[in-house]
Amino acid sequence: MPETHKTDLLVIGGGPGGYAAAFRAADLGLSVTLIEADNRLGGTCLLHGCIPSKALLHVAALIAQTQEAQHWGVTFSEPKIDLPALREWKNGIISRLSNGLAGLVRQRKVHHIQGFAEFDSSTSVVVKNNDDVSRIEFGNAIIATGSRPVNIPLFAIDSPRVMNSSEALELDEVPKSLLVVGGGIIGLELGNVYSGLGSEVTVVEMTDALVPGADADLIKPLAARLNRDFKAIHTRTRVTHLEEVNNGIEVHYESNSQQFVETFDRVLLAIGRRPNTDNITIENTKVERNDRGFITVDAQMRTSDANIFAIGDAVPGPGLAHKAAHEGHVAAEVLAGHGAVFDKVVPSVVYTDPEVAWVGLTENEAKQDNRKVDVARFPWAASGKATSIGRTEGLTKIISDPHTHRVLGMGIVGPHAGDLLAEGVLAIEMAAVVEDIAHSIHPHPSLSETVGVAAEIQLGSATDVYMPKK
């Protein structure tokens, strides 16, 4: 007969936020139960998002490098793609990482239950789809239920030719033509994957720029490369109708008051995600949500219910795995009696080719706030390492306070921008000034050197570029 299980801390959701919270709490001595609907841990990031997409982006980048090598005097034959083998390799990565999480659960003695949790009070949940446990009573709970792709009635046609981001990563086929609806991070990354594998990719985006919110100078090199690799990119464009026809999906869209109709083999909807807070009967608690379904929390990840915390995609802020993991640490530490708060800057990365990465204050935000800042840009055309690898389109910039020289933001576009950005994250967290970066020796030749030179440009001490005296 199913039993009632009791625990100090219940974590609902086994994604990057949930397992980070569970593991940190266990390390701090709490009795922890982790409930996850999937039979594997890892959440959307590992199973259907970040990890598989990065694996496939690596393949796409490798194919692109073999094509570019002809300009360096090295020619490869046309790549042959074994789709089942590629799919198996991608799934193998997911399995290894998920199995690793299962091992960490055992090592930390976290009680892992598979099933769906629904609140029936502020101190208990009902467990569904589990024959052994019917109910869990807890002292505290952390909601880490993640998010799912947005469903819009306009696009609700029952056809395997219309995919969301998770379905696109299953790699059922490489279509000859693919329409990506949404020019944000997810849409461009998956468009990059399918283009690399051989699809003719078209992107439509409602706003006037790709990756809305990112600074234009960072997006410009990416847009230039995607305009070369994709069949077409249409900004300020809205899809008005989808219809399945014999040879694909007929798409009606409008741009600048003009109507267009095209047929694509497949359509990928990358139009955002919504929090999974509407399927856990949260109304049986005192937890409050905003009008978009996000749970309201304070800086310690506490909800309006004294017993319940929330983290990750379930709360406001960017839906990023690294944000969720840090929020999970904060919630666990607060529950263990520590004075933790979430006051971090959250880096953002577009893992396309080239990568685009930024952290802290952007130029867009400074302009919106009428805030005066200094901006120093180092173009990678003057970088020895970037020139040697044939990637001079990159740019590194530092945004700083004009009076104190404190580093407020950093932006990078180019290969490995996401890795290079870590120096900017640390600089902002440490309240570093531009001099701290400029006076730190960066290895030569390296792409990290571009960060150091950008700081020198701000100080007027750069020798890698000519700067006329003011």
C-alpha cells in the first residue's frame, strides 16, 4: 500500500536548480527528498535543451570549419551525416550526465522519488504516478518546476512538421527547408544547428532586431554571418497563419504591411517559454504568482508562504540554468540557517557561431536609464590570435563608470565568447576597476587578451591599436 513519506525539505523538480538545491541542502545536513516527474534527472536543460543543443552546435561548428579550411589551403570532402549515429551520440551525452546525477543522489543520500507533485496544503503534496508513495509531508519545500514552450492558438496545428525547441532536438530528420519563428537565443541556436546539418533556414522575428535586448554592436557580426549561412532573416515580421499542405507547412506572414506566403518542410516555434506553476495546485498554499504565472520571491527565494521557496524558471528573471543553480544554493543555505541572498549579476550567452555574451550593464540599459558610462571597444581585427584562426569579426567591450572606473558590464562576440565572459563576471562581482583588468597580464596570443586590451583602451594605454591623443 502506498505510504506517506516525511522529510525536512522537499524539492520539486530535478533540473539544474532543483538538484543543486537538493545537493547543497544535503551537504548542509538537511534531510532531503527530491521529486521529479521524468525517470531521469537533469530537467529541460540536460534532457531537452542546453546540453543536447550545445552538442549539436559543436557538430555544426565543426562542419563549418571544414568548409572554411579551403581558404587556408586545406580541402575536405563533403561531410556525410549519419543521422541515427549523430542522434545516438547526442543521447549518449545526456545519459552519461543524467546517470552522473543519479550517482550524486545516492552519494548524498537524497531520497529520490519519481512522480508528479501537487500541493494539498502548505506542508504536504500528493504524489501521482508512483505506486510506492502517495503523499509527502515536509517542513519546507523548494519549487523548481522549470518551464515549457509557450503554446499559441495561432500555431496550434496537429502536425509533426511543426516543432517546439524540445522536439527539434530529437533530430527526426534534417528538412530541406526550415522556418524558425523567433529570432531570440533558442531560435538562432537551433537555426544554426539545422543550417550546419544542411537545411535552408529562414528566420522571422517580430521585433526590429535579432536577440532583442542585446547591444547592436554585439549582434552585428552574428547577423552578418547568419545572413550568409541562412537562406533569409526577416525582422519586423509576423506570422499570421499556418496550414499543413501536401508538401509541407504553408506559412502566411506579413512585413511592412506586405503579405507573403511560403511553404516549408518544417516549422520551428521558438517564441518563448512559460513557467510550470499552473499544474502543481499551488492555489492550495499561500504562494502568490504574478500575471505571467511566475512565483513572487524575495532575495532569499522565499515565497509569500513561510514554508515554501521557489527558484529557477518558476520565478521572474532570465530562464537560465546557471541562474537557477545559484538560486538553489541560496534557498538551501537560507534553510540551513545561513544569511545567503541572491544578488548576483547573471551572464547571458548565445551559443551560435559566433557566440555572443554579455553580463552586467548593457549600453541599451545605460541609454534607457540616461546613465553616463564609458565604453571601450577592441575589434578582433587587431588580435593576433583571432587573425591566426580566421575569426577577426569579433569584438570585446567593457562598460565602466566614468568617475570611479568600476567595471559595470562586459560584452563579447566571437568564438568562445561565453568562456571569455567569465573574467567580466568576476570583475563585476569583485567590484573591480578597469585598471585591475588592464594591469593583469593576459597570455599572448590568446582571445582572452582582447579583454585586457579593451581595458587598456579605456585607460588610453593600449599599444595594440592606435589611439589619437584627445
